[in-house]
Amino acid sequence: MKKLTTVDYVVMIGGPALFMIIAVIGIRAMMVAGPDIDPAKALRDGAAVSGMNEKDVLRKVGSPKATIDNPDGSTTFRYQHGTWDLNRHTFVEEDAYVDFDVSGRVSGVSFEAKTPSQPK
């Protein structure tokens, strides 16, 4: 029987150790991404208040699903989030709108929820 060398020990111990390190780093990287923020909840909790500028809203709530340029020169950010309503046992789509005046400051926040028609 051949006597084990230093290289053999490095491979036997280092290989599994390197695998574990790579696995832990990979799992942690996936966990950092975490769940997406619920923009409607953030807005309901006061993430955008009157007078804030667009950059502050983007920083606190994230990028909107759509940006609407209104005829009067104002802008509206539309945020969308879908969730399962445990009480009604159905899927609910919720839209949150952040209205900006012509100077780019928040002038209002509104919400709209709808339940898609259920298949028959």
C-alpha cells in the first residue's frame, strides 16, 4: 500500500472544504436578494409624503411599473403588486399611484385593488 503524500491530504481535506465554502457563499448570495418589496405596503406605510421629489420616492419605493406623463405636465408613478388574500381566498392585484406636480414634488398617493375574474 502506497503511503499518502501531502498532496493527497490537501485534495482529501481541501476539496470538500472548498466545496463547502463555495456552497455557503452561493446560498448567502441567493438569500441577500430576498423577497421583492411590496411597493403598495411601503407607500401605505408613508414611504412617499407630500413634497418629496422623484429621486427620494425611487430610493424608498423602487422603480415604478410605469411612468405616466399627464397632459398638464405632471407625472404619475404606477406601482403594481399582486398578492394572495387569505381572507377571501383569491388573488388580488393592487396598484399604487404616486402623483407628482409639475415641479416634480409628490402631490398625492392613491391606491386601487382589483380581483381578476375567476375561471369557471
